[in-house]
Amino acid sequence: MSNREEGTGEPLVWLGGAWSPTHTILAKRHHVIAGAAPDLAHFDLVGEGAAAADALRLALERPQAVRSLVLVAPTILARDGSAADAALAARMGEQKLPCLVVFATADAASPVEAARHYKTRMPGCNLVYVYDAGSRMTDERPEAVASLIADFLERHDLFLVRRESDVIYP
């Protein structure tokens, strides 16, 4: 993703993926900074696809700066729970920030079978599935994805889907 900024409000750094309608919707309430992690004192962080690993690393390295972490269609873990980066996977339990992990029900690159492994390795994370979306859920279901992320960023532990639940976003 090339660097792009849009909107005002609290900074939301988005790593990975292409600019999508989800970004545009979120920019109505946040200062969305896509493509790079700027040197900010505080920001919310999203990692999409393969860049979810970069976002998790950044959250682990700079917990004083990152307010919350969202992983959209992460590919850190495979459907069987294995990881290409075993060292990063081993550190997932150290992540103590408010966290949301979002999977699409029809995504082959980030299969829903992997979701339970994120929940196991990061017990404090909120896990949500978006129906009728594939690998480009930010284009296919932008309102659903933006709504989930915006609500999570606003409420954290009072988020509409509690971490004890696996309720699927309709």
C-alpha cells in the first residue's frame, strides 16, 4: 500500500492492503494513516493480511504508543496453528493491548479455521467473523468491517462482541 492519509480525529495507522471503502468510512471519524507507521506518541493500529505480523511486532515493541490492535484477515497463523515466524507466534501471548481479530467466512488466504488459534494464543482478543466476504472484505463488506473496527476503537472492553463470545457479524 502506498502511503495515504485522510480524515481527522484520533490517528489510526493501517498497515497492509490497498486503500478501500473501509478506509474512507473510518476516515469520517479518524485520521487514517495507511502504508507506514509514523512516529506518533499514541495511535490505534490495524494490520491487514500479511502485514498483521508487522502490526503485532510493532504493538509488542511499542506498547506505550499503540492504544489498541486490530488484525484484519491475519496470516500469522495457518489453519493448523503453525506459523512461518515461530518466534513471533511464541510472543503472541505477550500482547496485552485491547485486540480485535477479524476473519471473513470465505477467505482462503486467511481461513476461519485459523481463528481459534489466535484466540488460544492471545486470550484477551475479541474474535469476529464477517459473513459473505473473502480475501478483500474491506472492499466486499466495507460497512461491516468499518463498523466493527470503529465500535471496537471506541469501546475496547465494552465492544459489541465480548471476548467470551464468537457471535458472527451479520
